[in-house]
Amino acid sequence: MVVTTLAWLLASATGAAPFETDWCKVVSPAHSAGAPHAGGLGFGTKKLLFYRLRFPGETTDLLSARDADAVMQTVGAVFDRISYGQFELQWTVTPSLVLPRPREEYGSDGHELLAADARALALGAGYDWQESQFDVFQHRRLPGTFYAGIANLGGRGVWIVHEALAVDYPRLVVHELGHNLGLPHANLHYTGNPMFSHPGATVYGMYGTPPFPSNVGAFTNITRFDSASVVGQHDVRTASLNLEYGDPFDIMGSDPIHRGYSAPYRKRLNWLADSNIATATVDGLFRLYAVDAGRLQDRRAYAVRVDRDLTGHSFDGKCRHYWLQHHGALTTNMNLSEGVQLRWEPSEALLKSQYVATSPATVDPFDPATRLLRLGRTFTDPLAQLHFTPVAAGGLGDDRWIEVQIRFGPFPSNLPPTLFLTATTTNAVPGSEITFTATASDPDGHVLHFFWDFGDGTFTNGNAVVTHGYSGASAAAVVRCEASDGQGGVASRHLLVSLGQQPARITGHVRDPAGRPLAHVQVHNGKVDMFSGTQPELVTTDTDSSGSFTLLVAENRPVYPGVFAYGYRVARPAPGLEVTLPAGVSTNVDFILEPLPQLRLSFNPSVAAEGNSNVWLMLTRTGPADEALDVVLHYGGTTDWSDLDGLPMSYQLAMPAGMTELEVPLKVNRDIAVEGLETLVVTAFPPRSMVRGVVTEGVTNWVTFHHPGWELRPLPGDPAWFMTEPQWAVSAEATATLTIEDTTPPDLPRVSVLAGFTQPKEHPPTAGCFSIVREGNTNQALEVECSFSEGQAINGVDFVRVPEIVLMAPGVTNVAVSILPLDDGVPEGPEAVELLLPQPPDFRYGVVQPRARLIIEDSPMAVHRLDFAWRFGGDRVLAIYGNLGQTSFVESSTNLTDWEPFTTILLQWQPTTVFIPPFWSEPMRFYRSRLITDTNSSPTRSPFPPPRPE
């Protein structure tokens, strides 16, 4: 079977629209006939054959030998650098080879046939392809295809189309060879609007398929979208999309400048050794060197992996490992070299890593500079209670480093710092410098880290007092400062700086219905191009600790201000607000956000002993309760299904409307294993899809909605597509742990039954045996109860009776139970003897292996046997015995010499009877029969029948 995936190769990190050639096709190496496996070839010197191919009728070479060599020079240099000198490519470029078939004859899936023809041509020209470990076939695009390249995943074979020259040939070759080495695509944990996740999607082509709802009927022609929904829902807790090729720092993603592979992928290739990866399991300060250093040095960490089991904390319930790395040797861009990249890597082998955007509110989702965790800023995963803070940087080139503080929460008593912000002026002349001062304190006495965003695309960190100069092109800027204690406590403030003129701007506050300010809420102008993926006019900011914001807008142009905060929905103003402002004018827009329902999970009690049947899993709803909630459960911990009864097997519960508390009764089972403390971790998630009744012209249609996805809601004038919201908001309280105490005494005897190797036989009499084995405490005598399964061989009938109690004397660990068959002379076939050890009700011992089985072999039947008999009433019958499944022929004779056919039968294990017709009654005294079987056994004659009674 061919495993095929199509992925979107972003043309650049600047958000340019993709070319039609920006597709990559990955196929299974098993489909590559005659191609040796290339996996595990990431070390040492390896050979590559570069095929320059033409189809018949093409008169010019697609790529000259010189240009092909230049491409491979770049490819070889990239691999030398990203492998730290551990992987070297030596390549040979073939002459121009004309393929034997027209382009159309290969078809859209003809790459394997093309490879076979190319290898034959190369061999004929003196290039033995079997001496190399990698192939690169360069040719024009096959008919009906749109990809730039094809690669075998984990095996040799790369196909590059000539039309992809505009993409970046060396980068494309490095990407496809990465597939040969076994690497999948490098993706993005994407929280923008779902349209971007579907390459090539148009407004007409997407309706009726996820993430759009089903059964939308006449609404499929609606092309209007809510502006806030188009911007997206940016938060690490949101249900994300796995954006193919979305990693901006990995060539297996959308990296445009040959940074190579990310740290988790370099580890998969073993280019990064364990000694060069720091594993964080407790709080600490980790010095992290640039992963793009030319060569590795001992006792240096080039990546940090947080080996924390996040099962039950990620939205999809999967275990994820965090990876931290940074670049510094390749680029002089301080925005990149002073930031840390954060990724999720699933624990399952060969799954794709996901780049996590730590600052998604800063406009372009495809700009690498906006995706970094910068110095002085803390990234917090509220579900896993992890906090990452880059706090210092130093060194140059290969010696570039960043120190990251990692804290493992939770910190329930931690209080946020306080912060006030001042400037020497807020109305300056362009080009002049302004000094900003942050006055901050922490009530818990923690060291504070400062992050500054000057509003002109530049950032700094570390100091409470900073000086910054603005260029003459700037008209105004919103300066933001954050003070972080590294444990989740953050304070922020902002100032508006005017440079020669007052800008058009929207100011306001974001509050909850009780009037409390909401900090760190994303505020934006709603200006996003829905379908191109670019955001040239998007302006975003965050609310500060007072809930206030200042949003700069273009003068005399309509904008659609919107906000997003995870766990809330906008109550006011209504969607569709449009604002147009002249130069220098400010207007106020306040937002009210109401909380979504939240669930708290708990166990009552939270610690239970084995055998406890009074345990409850409690689901408590806070917030609005007017709608029914669907709850998806994920189970983790060290228990298994046999440890508890009552867990919902469907993994899903429903909490009806109006209900605020749901109780699930559980029973903790008692077993005999000595296990110590065990845990059951239950985590709740909102469903990724939901069914709702939508009334259209009085008719209710049941529609499936997806999250993330789209739903129709009213906007002034006409309905529009809105990005769906979760039914309820995930929080750290949506996880509960039950601790199970082991009640099994460490010295409890553990008993098993095992079957011996000798099978019992009826003839000649051969005994088999079971072994009753005791482990653990053997100081006392032990009576072990035994029984035999019903419907099998019968104790005392088919074998010598076995006592139902087996006595094990003190110190004895093994007692044999003999099974001696009784030969009953009746063919019965094999019979099973199954010995059972039931669990004693008084828990004198525990049963580990409760059953074992032996098979009694029936007496062999070298000959068939026939017996005459008279049934009640005088009818004559012939009783026939024989081996199972054999077809036999019965012949009869009255003179003992002339045998005539009588009947044909299929013998079974039970005797078969054949009725003898009455007209045979007179010669019966001299009548004999025999069986002839298909096993070439000797004819068997029956004895004379006894005289018929008068």
C-alpha cells in the first residue's frame, strides 16, 4: 500500500501566496522497486547520483551539469553544517539522459517507472546507481501533477521537477532528502482561522467539508466572514490545527534560509547526542547554545527537552515533550538570535513536531521573528503549569547562548507583581531618544524579568530603565512593558508615544460582566485577507494589567475592532462594529467579555484503598449552566481497566442543561499484585465536534459543527461565518487524580496453575500433570481449591478422580496434580481437561494464573469395528465405529467370499448406525460386513451376529 500525504510548502516566511508547484508528495519506500533502504544513512560519507533527465523531443537540458553541481554544493554544505560534520554527501552528476518514453506515458504516478528507466540509462552510460545510497531525479513535471518534489519516506528516491526552480532548488533537495532519512514534515501548532489550514482552498470549494458544518443547505453561497473570527483564536489552550509545513525554522517546514532541521529532528537522526541535550525535570536555569553551531562541543547543551508527561494536559490528550532551541550562529538578526523557539513533539515515533507560537498576537503568523519567546518574557502553559523565561544571552557565532529559567508549577499562592510605566516624553521629535522607566515590585520577593516592545518592531529586555530612538518614518508607537516573576505572575503597562503628530487610534478597556479588568486580551483591527494568508494591514496589541489598550489604526479607512481571550466570549459590543477615524482622532470602544462554562474534576475521596466501592468522580460546572455540555474524558496514570469498575467506556459524558454537578460512582477492585501506590488521572476536554439543531424556515436540520471550524451566526444585514467556540473552557482544574492504596500484604502467597509438557493418553495409559505453584510466603500449610470446567473431560469418569483440595505443606512451592485417563473403549476424539483455581473468598492467597489445560488423546483405532445388534422391536442395525472424518465404504457378504457394496458413510467419533432392511433377515446367520476406508486400512470383518431372539 502506498502511503501518500500532500503538504503545502509555503513560498516564503513573508506570507507570499503559494506557487502551484509548492507541493510535496511523500510515498512509501516499499513502492520503490529495486531501491535499497536509505534509513540509518545519516552518518559518514554517502554517495548520491544526480540524474539530469529529458523526455523525448526536448532539445535543451533542463539543468546544466555545472548548475546541478552548484545546487549540490549548497546541499552538501547545508548537510555538513546541520549534521555538525557527521554526514557528508559525495555526488555525481550524470550526462543529459533522454528517457525512453514520452512524458504522457509515465502518467501522474509514473515516478517509479521513470526511476527504473533512468537507472537503466545511467547504468548503460557507465554510472552504477547501486554504488550510491541516494538518487535525485531532475525532470519536467509529469502530467496532472502539481508538486515540486517527491520523496520516499525512509528510503532512497527523490524526484525534483524542473518547474520548481523558482522555489529554491537546494532547499527543496535538502527537504526531500530529509524524507529519505526518515523525517516527516515540520508543522505549526496553528490557532489562526481554519481556512489557512487548507492549501489552495477557495471560497467556493470548502463548503460542506470540515471545518465547515454539514447540512448547511441553502447557506453554502454565503461568503461573508466575521472579521474577529478571521484573525483567529490565539492561545496555547485552544483546539489547534496542525498546519502542514508551518514550522518557520525547519527546512522540513517553511524555513526560507537553510537553517536546517530542528533540534527534535536532529535528535531523531542522532546528530544531537544525549550529552548535548539538557533534560529538565525540576526547576533550573539552563544555558542553551545555538543549535546552528558548526560543530558540537562537549558539555554544551544545544537543546532543552522538558521530559514531563503531558498526557491529559494537551487538548487532544496526547503525551507531548517540549523542546527549546535557538539560532544565533547563522544570522545577525537580533530578533532571532535573542529569542527561544518552542516546539511540541509527540511521544509517538515518527509523528510530526509542531512549532508553538509564543507571541501570536504580533501580526504575521508566518514571520519567524514574531514566533519567538524573547528574552525577559515568560511563556506559561496554564494546563501543564510550565513556565519558560529566557533571562540572559551572550557569546557570538558558535558560542552564542541563551539562559532559560524553567519552573514547574503550580504555584497557587503566587501573587503577580505591580508595575507602573513612565517616559521622559510621550510627544517627541522623530529621531530623538526617549527613556522609559518601569517601577515594579513583587509581593513575594521574586526577581523580576522585564520585556519591552517599542511598537516599531524592535524589542529589548532585562532592564527596568531603557532608552530607545525612533526613526523619522514612525508617526506613533504603543510602548508595552511586561514584568514577569517567572512563575506565571505577569504585570504589564503601555504608553502611547506620538512622533510629531497624533495618530488615529482606538482606546478602551476590556472587562468581565462584574467590571473586573481582563489583562492579556488580544485586541486587533480585524484587517486580515481571508484567503491569501497574508496580513499586511493587521494591527494587534494586548490589554495591560488594568484591562486598557491603545490600538493604532489607519486614518480614513474602516476597521473592525475585535478581541479574543481564551475562556471568554464577547458580550458587547455586538459583532460587526465598524470604525473609521480621521487623522489625530481617538475614539473609545469598551468590550465586555463573559466567561464560558468551566469544569472542575475531583475524586471523593481522592485517596482510596483497593476494595473501596464508595468512590465518586465529581464533575462540577462553574459559569453559565443554561446549555447541555458534552465532556470528553482522557484516562492516564498507572492503573489499567482491571483496577476499577464504573469508568465510562465511551470516554464521553453528557451534563444536561441546568445541571452543575455530575457524579460517576466507581469501585476500586482488589487484586493480589503487590503494586504500591497507583494513580488514575482523568482529564476532561470539550468535544472537537458537536451536533446542534438549526431551524431554517421552520424546519430543524441536525448539523455537525467542528471546533476549530465555522458556524453561521447573524451579522447586521446578513448572516456570516463565525469561528466556532468550544462548549466550555479547559483549565488546570479539569484534571483530577485518584491515588489507589495497595491492600495486598507483601507476604501474601500467590498461586498459579501450569500445564505440564506431557499430554495424557488413553492407550497406552499415559499420565499428564498440572503443577500448582506457590510464590511468596511458604511458611505455612496451604489448601488450594481446584475444580474442572464443565463440558470437558469429567473428573472420575474420563480420568482417575482428582481431589478438589490440594494440600501444600510448609516450605513446599510446587505440587503435581496427576491426570491419568481411563480407557473406555469408545472413540471420542481429544478431550480437554481444564483445571481452575477460583479466587478464595477469604483472601488466604491470591491467584495469579487461574487456569491451565491438558488434552487427553483418545485410543488409536488401527481397525474399524462393526457390531450387529437388534434394536427394541426387532429391527436390525449395524453399529459402526471409526476414526473422525474418514469416509468409509460398507460391503456385505452372505457366503463370506462375494462382497457387495452396502453403503457409504462419513464416520464420526460417535458410533454410526445403519438400518438393515428386512429382506436380509433369512441369510443373516451367515451375514458378514467389512469397512474399506480411504486410509488404506485392512478390510475388517464383523463377527457373526448373535441369533435373533424368538
